[in-house]
Amino acid sequence: MKIALGAAVLAATALLTPPAAAQPHDTGLITVGTQGWQVQSSAVATDSPEQISNPAYRTTNWLRVRPDDAGAPGTELNALVQNGQCPDVFYSDNMRKCFGYMDKLGPVTVPRFAVPWWFRTDFTLNTAPGQNVKMTIPGVVGEADVWVDGKQVATREVVSGAYAGHTFDITGFVRPGKNSLAVKMYPNDPTKMFTLDQVDWNQFPPDNNTGIQFPIQLQLSDALTGSDAHVVQQNAADLSSSKLTAKLDVTNNADRAQAGDVSATITPPDGGKPMVVRQRVTVPAHSTKTVTFAPVTINHPRLWWPYSMGDQPLYTLSTAVAQGGKVSTTSSQTFGIRTVTTRLVGKSPQLPDGARIFAVNGKEFVFRGGGYAPDLFLRYSKSDVAHQVQLIKNMGLNGIRLEGHDMPQDFYEQMDRAGLLVLGGFLCCDAWQPETEANLTNRDFRIIHDSARTIGELERSHPSVITYGWSDNEPLPRQERESLAGFAEADFDVPIVASAEYKSTPTLGPAGEKEGPYDWVPPSYWYDTTHYDPDDPTRTNAGGSWGFASEQSAGHTVPTLDSIKRFLSPEEQAKLWQDPEYNQYHANFEPGHGGYAFGTLYTFDTALKARYGGWSDLDSYVQLAQLQNYENTRSQFEAFLDHSTDKANPATGIVYWQLNKGWPTLLWSLYNYDGDQPGAYYGAQKANKPLHALLGYDDNQVTIDNLGGATQDGLGVEAKVYDLNGTLLDDQKAGGLALRGQEVRNDVLRPKLPATGSVHFVELLLSQHGKVVDRNVYWRSTKADVVDWPSTLGNPQATMTQYADFSALQSLPPSSVRAVAKTPRPGLTQVTLTNTSDKVAFFLRADVRTGGAQVASATWDDNDITLWPGESQTLTATYDPVAAPQVSVDGFNTPAITVGA
């Protein structure tokens, strides 16, 4: 994150307005600590703050820390891990063994981290006489005293909050040459501080993430300083034109009024002709004036779209402040021209206020995303985020949700370029969600206000960010007023939503969203549109495909065997298949099962055994778990697409809980920390193909959809029904079809499914101009999953009166496949799989390997496929090039083979 200075700058211990976004090449902007930080516990570093912040201070026994890609030193645990104090920290329960354990949300309870820690770095200034130096601290995780060169700049009374940015004038503290910054971090308590935490998503890092997650920056300037540059858009209703108004705060650092020349330049995408506006400004002594430039109108602007609906052109805003022809400060940032709107649609007993739906540039769509989690130690990696962007888009999702974990600037820039949508919002279950305002102080409300303003300033220029809101509860009245005021001051104009549940406020109106479930439910659960608890107005844990589901999933995700062996110990691996009541450290800290306890896989395993039969070892357990995860994630996304056409009770959006985790996990993820893509990933990918045919679990009808932006014609769909032996039982076709962008069409075919027998297969083939563009294979049981709805509603998992029976799959006769692989260029491998037997080859998985090891980062265009006798399919993988790539293939009833690529 690169931070420019906020508008108001007061002296050392005074509160200052939060900062705005800036770019790496801004004139005079310096990120502190790029050469490294030194970190140490105050229990070890017992010298006075005046000594520790003195440039001559020796840090011989301190921890040397490299900043991350955002330019920040990170957390206390990050410092220890960087210094080798816990090798392979995410393997098994090494983190607990190395650093201690916390089993509930609250203050730090591990003594080592229950004291303040120092974060210290040196910086060199080449300031000229009369130049001004300001320091921006864009929030800390915890609270902090800030010292520069032996003098205190600010206390923890002011520097508190993960997103409450502050700018301080430190001109009188520093000198040309070497200077030192020392930040005394007080332990994070997310139940009392407006910071961040891990809720119940993972284990708690025993330092509670105490540290500095965003870069601390300096800005050097002459008498006049420019800051808070941004563009306010007014787009025509038909998007034929866009009126752009650039704004810039100019601060006078001198003792008398100063005049200067300010300019703003808007450059079109791909280096078109720049548009320049200029203004002469006079600013009184020690004050700030907001310069609002004359609007620039662009006719027929290039619009920013989500990647599935169009391109992502980005305009550039550059500003400069000068006096007497000499430039003092500059800034540069990108922005996209787009219009975001939202409304409530439909009205039914389930949705008395309707369901929230979003539109970009007037085009409404079903939001399909997942809840994003940062690294467990808040370490930011540009390359890791780039890889996750690839994983998300390869899955076909159109966005993510950030709950209480706002990210460094590079993250949003990557989302902008990728065309991925971001649903932003505050965190649940901690200080951000107070039950009453009675215990909140004016200081608390100031932090709430400053956090909203800082968030708004950091995210307003990013077209990927389309909303911001609250989590489980709607805001309290003053909490709402302070937050909305902060957003307004930042010109943050995205729709603000009252809650992620079906709640409302008089100001914001109904949220139109709902949450849950979070543990195992059957695939057919997602197709339910009638069951809800009329006595629960929040509609929580009534998770069928109606409304906008802000967070929900069927719970635990079992990774592939390769991934499991990378992070679970042999004992934990044994427990995984032998003891469903075992509290897996890589689930979370909650033992037991039922209700909101997710530390065991008990509910998942109970369903797995009832539906698929028993298992005999880890390999057979993992193989069955892939099936159950695949069918569930596919059904969840498909159900929300299938029911998006219901006018009275529409499905408008689904946020899978969660997309990923900041460490290796068994709970709530579509892909693992190592990039591993299990059955859950490929089930979701199948449901979100750009052109897709699906089979409803509620009515057994075929629906087709076009998730792109343009009309697709020449479409045909075929539905084939097979028995377990691969014998064709039914074959139906429909052709001459066309779909508009984002169109979903129901009841295209009604295949005849067997009413007797055990398990059968249904294959859907969607073709365009005669070429198959989507292939979707279901395994269905004649014995249905039956939910006990009275016992289920209001709970995060299903209570069942009957489970489907897929145990016959374990009796599939052996099949054989041939694999022919080639690598046309490094990092791109294609493998053609052919079923060479006269039996069904069920659930075939391909992996790229090198030296026998799985290349976990490889992304496939399809996987976990089923082939009928004689049938072939070509799969394509992309990955970072490796030496001597191979492709391994194995299936549910197919022996493993490995071929060179």
C-alpha cells in the first residue's frame, strides 16, 4: 500500500485526518524500512523509548525483519518466523508448540506476547532547508506509541485501529542524514480495539496479529504539499459520457500565506491524449484548502467491466503542486470509469423486503464469489495474490468478499486489472459489532470515523470495489453516522449495505442479504426455496437458493492426498480417517460438533459414511471426500444460477464461505494455502463455466446459462442417462438456442431418470456450432437426501431423516485409461485421456508432477472427469515451468498411471 498524506496535519500528539492513496513514483514519497526493520519484545529491550528511538542505538540482539511486498514489517510472529524460531510453522501444530495457544477471541493470553513489542528502523533524509516532512501511519494492529529520534510523536491514545490512518508533521523531529523510527506496539485485543482478528476461521496466532500490516511512509515537500488526490465521477445514465472532477488537498506548511500552481492530468487508457486542468491557489498559513478542478467531460468513455462481461481499461490521474516553477509534490493513480447500482428485487414470504442485486454499468448479474482470507501472519506477497487471481478466474467466479481484512493497495490494483469484484465490509463478532453504544467513548467513535474515512480514501479509486457494509449486525445509530460521515468525506460513493444478514437501518434501509449454513448439508439443500423460519427475521441458516447469500457453505473441505501430506503429521493423518470427533488443529479451535463448533469433521464424516459407505485407509477416505465436496460445491453455485430466474423469490448472489485460508486448512476453502485444488474447487469450477448446462436437484430439469457479456448463439444441449455399467438409458437433445449475456434459461430438457436401481449417471453436453464447450456429469441416487427442516432451520448444519445411497459406486468394476501428454511450451501441458476399457472410468484426476512431487500451483481447465467406454477428453494445465514435467492420472475405479509430458 502506498499512502499519500491526508488533508489535515497537526502537531505531534494531535489527531490527524486519514491518508489517501498514492503511487510509488509520487514526488517526495518514501516508504520507511525498505532496507529492513528490527523487532524485539519490551521484556527483552528494556531501555527507555528515548534510547531505543535514538539513531545511535544498537540493536545487536534484535530480530532482523524484511518488509513484505506491501513494504510493512508485519506481525510479531512474522519476525520470529523470519529469524528461524519455528521452521515449517504451518506443519501440524508447530505454531502451538513454538509459540503457545489461544482458544478464544479476546486479549492476548500467551505471556510472551502479552507485553508490548518494539518495531524499529532507520531512515536517511536528504532534506533541503525549509522542506517539510510528514509521516503517515495508515493504521496498526493493536495500539502504538510512536517515537522519532528520541522524541515522542504520538501515543496509543491516538494511534489505535487497523485502518484509522494518521498523518503527523515531524519536521521538527528529524534532521538531514540518519534518523530512527521506533513504534511500541501494544498487544491487540480485537474485542476492545477496532482492529482485526481471525474470528473462527483458523487457529488464533498467539500474538493476535499484533504489528504493522501497512507501510509507514514519509512525504517531503516545500511550503505547499499536495495530498488526497482523486476523481469524482458523474456518469450519464446511458454511459455515453462521464464528467470527471479531480480534487486535491493543498496544505500550507509555512507561517504565512502561500500561492502556488496546481494541475491535474487525466490520461486515457493505453496512453491516449492527456486532458490537463490547472488552477492557481492561495492557502493561508498552516491550513489546508481542497482544490476542486473544472470538470473534464469524456464522451463515449471506455468503461471498466467485470472480466466476464467486458474489458478493464484504466485511466490515470496525475497531479502536481508547484511554486515559482518548482514542483513540490506529485501524485499518480489509476481509476476506472464504471457505474455501480444496487436494488432490492422480488418480494415473497421469504423475502418480504426483496433480495439485493448488484449491477455494473446497468447490467445486473448473479454475484458468485468467495470469502477471501489474507495470510495468517498478514504477510503480503504480490506473486501469491497474482496466483490466487488466476485460481479465482480459472474457477469462473466473478468476485470476492473481504470481511474486516482490507488489503494493501497492490491487492486492489490487481483486482482492478483482473476484473474481479470486491465486496468490502467490517468484521463481525468483535469490537466492530458492539451490542450497545453505552460503553463506547468519544475516542471509539473517532476511531470508527477515521477508519471509514481511511478505508474510503484507499478504495474509492478502485473500480473493482463495488460495495461496503457491515457484517452480522446492522450498525448502531452513532456508529452508522460516524462511518457514513467518514465515507462521505472521502468521496467513497459505492453502495453501503446495512448488514450481511436480513437486517436494516432507517438510513440505509433493508440489507437484503442472509448468512449460513456453515457445516454439511446435502446438495439438494441448496435447491430449496420454500423453507425458512418466519420467527427469525434475519433468515440466518435458511440457506437455499433464494436471496443474496453473503456467506454460506457445506463446511469442511478435504484436500488432496498430496496436500494433506504436506501439512498434517502422520498422527493427524490417521485421525483424519479414523476419528471424526478429533479436533483437528488445521480446522479451528472449537472442539465437539453440532451448532457453531467446526473443529472436527464429524458432521461431514457422518454424511460421507452414510452416503458413500465406509473406507479402509486414508487414501480411500480422501477419495470419497473428493466426491462429496465436488457434488456439493457444484450444486451450491448451480442452484443460485438456476433459481435466479424466479421473479418473486430470486437468487441474486452467493458468497462461498470461504474461498481460501491464510494457512493450510481443512475448513471452509475452495483451494488450499499451497494452491492445491481438491474436488471442492473443480465442483465450483464446473458450475461456473462461461457457457454451462446444469441438472436441477429439485425438478431434474436442464438449465443452460451464459455468464459472459455477449450473446452466444448456435447452441445445442444433449442429456444422456447411463446406468453404472455405462449402458445408455435415455438421450434427449435440444438445438437452435441462443443466450444473451448473463441469461439463464430453465426447462430446456427433461431427461428421464430411473426410479429404481441404485446409482445412475447423467451427462450434459453443451455445444456451440457443433463443438462441445461444456461437459457436466452427475452421479445420482434413486434414494434421495431428505432434510428434517424443523430441526435444521436456524442451525448451521442439516439434520437428516434420510441420506442418499451412493455405496454402489464402490463396486464399480475396474476401468483403464490411456494418457497422452505434451508440453507445447514451458508451463503449458495438455493431456488427452481415453477410456480404453468397456467400463465407466469414474472421477479421473490429473496432476502435473516433477520428480514425483505434485505441482500444486498448476491450474486445469477441467478435472475430476468421468469417461464412458471409448470416450476421450483433453485437459490443459498452466503452471510455472518445471523441469521434466509429468502427468499423473488416477480415478475412483482406475489404477494410477504417470506419463511424461
